[in-house]
Amino acid sequence: MKTLPADTHTHTHLCRHAGGIPLDYARAAAERGIPEIACTDHIPFPNDPRPSIRMTREEFTTYLDRVREAQDARLCTVLLGIEADYQRDLVQGHIQEILGSADFDIVLGSLHTGPFWDLAPGDPTATPEFVEQMWRTYFLRMAELARTRLYDVCSHFDIVKRAGIHAPMPLIAEIVPPALDAVAEAGMAIEINTSGIDHAAAEAYPSAQILSWMKEREIPITFGSDSHNPDQLGRHFETAIDLARAAGYTHRAAFRRRKKTLVPI
């Protein structure tokens, strides 16, 4: 069985839009020859009594306990992680408090607000002007995320294309490099997130072009399936490895207690 790289983006039932518990993911990793995974459920938000995509603050202890259970099973290496969705008004205070409340190995930074979740090709509101503004706003926020210095990895870096609306290359060439510069200055990594292959985007996050710009800046990579069920663990990782190597990558970032090292792919 071929050994695949660590899968550092997974979600459990505590996210309310996924299935399984950390132990289920550890078992799936052992079966598929994945030596290491990170549990990265969404950070709880305050004043959110009926969350739709994240655990409550009260469930955070349950999350830590279930990750510890998976670690104790010793089926594979299990990292304690979290996907700390960037929201400007929560950075000073809540997000910092949660990140300081446990010994995390890896913290993913992501954006989940914006019309790109539902705006599909053919929608009458998807005018060229609207699409341009949507993409510009997204990457301005991504640069903001990086400048907080709170995160280790940018997850699904260009997920703005999720519903299948791709920006023209001249626009991408204008707006993406400044965000990459901010990521590089922050010393962060960017994941190759393979979930986009199964979305309407029909390709990984980020694109091959963005990967090449990342390599020019020596931004490290990680691999993340963004699994929402254990059977998605490591999905399309062979494709992701090919993309990484085509961009010139020979190593990936590994994290322990939020300290980054580089290991061969």
C-alpha cells in the first residue's frame, strides 16, 4: 500500500454538516496507509446557540476529549487542530482566547462568508462586475487573515470558485499575488485542498497557476481532503501530489504544537 502524506483537514459530526468522530478517522487512516491526520473542526463562535456548521462553545470540551481518544488508540498520529474561520470582529478576543485554551498542533485559517457559496454560473446576478468585486473582496480578506499572525495554514485558498465561477486570469494575476505576499510574510503554509475536485470548481484549491506563484515565494504546502466523512479521507491525494511536484515542490510542511518543519513528499 502506498503511503500518502498527512491529511490535515477533516471534520466530524460536531460540525453539524459532517459525520463520524475522530476515532473513525483514525481507523480510516490506518486502513488507507495515511500515517497522520489532523482533526480540524470549525471553531465555536460566541452568541451562536444554534450553529449550522460548527460546534458550540459547550461542545468544545467534548471535541478535545474525542481527539484525545483517537490519539490514545495509536492507530495513526492524530494531531489536535482547529479550523479557525476568520471573522474580523472576533479576532481580538474570542478567536485568540480559543486558540490559547488548548495545545493545538495546527490551526487552519479560512473564509466562509461571501456570495460565492451559492452564486453559480448562469445566475443573472453573476455579472462580470459582481464577480470581479466578489473575487477582489475575497482576496483582500485573505490577506487580512494572514496579517493577523493567528494561523498556521490557509485552507481552500481560492474557494471563491467553489460554485463554478472562475475569474478571468488577468484579474487573478492582479489580486492573488498580494494575498500570497501576505501569507509568505506571515510564514504560513497553504494547503492543497482536494475537495474542490468534487465541487463545481472541478479542480483543487488552489489552482495550478496559484501553486506556481506559491512556489516562487517558497510558501510551504500541506495536503487536506476537507473530509466530511471518514470515507473521504485522503481523497484525490495522488492528484494533489502530482500538482505539487509539477509546481516544483519536493517537501511539505508538518506541524507539532504549531511549530513547522519540512518533510519530503
